[in-house]
Amino acid sequence: MSTTTLTPEELARVNAELGKDAVGLVRWALSLGQASIVTTNFRPFEAVILHLVSQVRPDVPVVWMDNGYNTEATYRFADEVTRQLQLNLQIYLPRRSRAHREAVEGATPALDDPRHAAFTEEVKLEPFSRALRETQPRVWFTALRATDTAVRAQMEPVSLNPDGLIKVAPLLHWSSKDLYDYCEKHGLPNNFDYVDPTKGEDNRECGLHIAH
């Protein structure tokens, strides 16, 4: 099945029938037989989406845009989850290291600094564009939640991007308690020591899900 056959009517049907059934949504998306990826930043509760997808298809590429600014706890968490779930982790780094960037341009620019957009492009958006070129997915699993930002509150669990990519957000309607309970039930690790220098604020979009 190609993405061009996923009509607005089919999207509406899938969202109505499976929009609040995370396991069912993952199984449906993978049953399309298309190249798939799941993106992660190893923020709190990321083990949930990684477990959901890897339990159905263990070899799905897990794409991580490691911006180089993660906490030590986040790096340890990434290793722990990858090892526990035997993830097919594929790490995409900026073309310059953090040390190189800071030596030339200084510390991370503030949100109101005109240079912040270029910083986000360098450490997150360009690596993701590179990941898309190399993995060539037609299905993209993401851990987006409606409570994250105003933009995400308007999303559907399954949407079709302008570039034809099917974006699947199985956890869109989950609460933090839902995620916590899932981690407890399946013995999954968690990480709360997380920062995203491209967002700065929890309810601010980083640009990735606006650009794609």
C-alpha cells in the first residue's frame, strides 16, 4: 500500500476507530508494509513509544537526533533503554560538535536571540532531514502528546504530511499517569533529567513538527 492510497476518508476512519488504541494504531501502521521509523529524544516516558513499536517490529529504525547538549542522565537512559529493548538505534549528530560550535559562536543563544533559529536548524532540523534522506520512511512514529503544545493539541493521531509521510502519534491522548502506569507495568526505565536547548520552554515547539 502506498501513501497515495491513504485517502482523507481512510484517515478519518483510522483516527475514529484506532485513535485511542495505541497498540492497535501501531499494528495498523506497521501492517501497511511501508518503511518506518520511530523518532526519540529520550525525554521523560520515551520508553513507552519505543516499547510499543519494538514489540511489534523489533528492527524498526529508532532515529535519535543527538544535539550534543543532553544531560548525563539522558545519555545513560538512552543506553539503558536501547540495551533493554534491543533497539535498532540510529544516531544523527550535527555536522559540528558542541565543542566546535561553542568555540566559534559561544554558548547556546537565547530564545529571543536572532541566532536561535540557525542553532535549531544546525543541531536538530538538519540532522533530521539527513535521517529522512537516508532512511526513506513512509511511516513516522512519534511520541507527541496533545498536552505538549497548542499545535499538538490540534493534531490527529494519524496525519498525512505534505511530503507524503504518514505521521503516527499513538500516545497523543495519553496522560502522564497513563505513561507512568505503562512503564510500571512493563518494567521500563524513565528519565526526568532532560533538557532541550532548541525549545527552552516546555510548551514551545522546537520546529521539527512544524517543518515536518
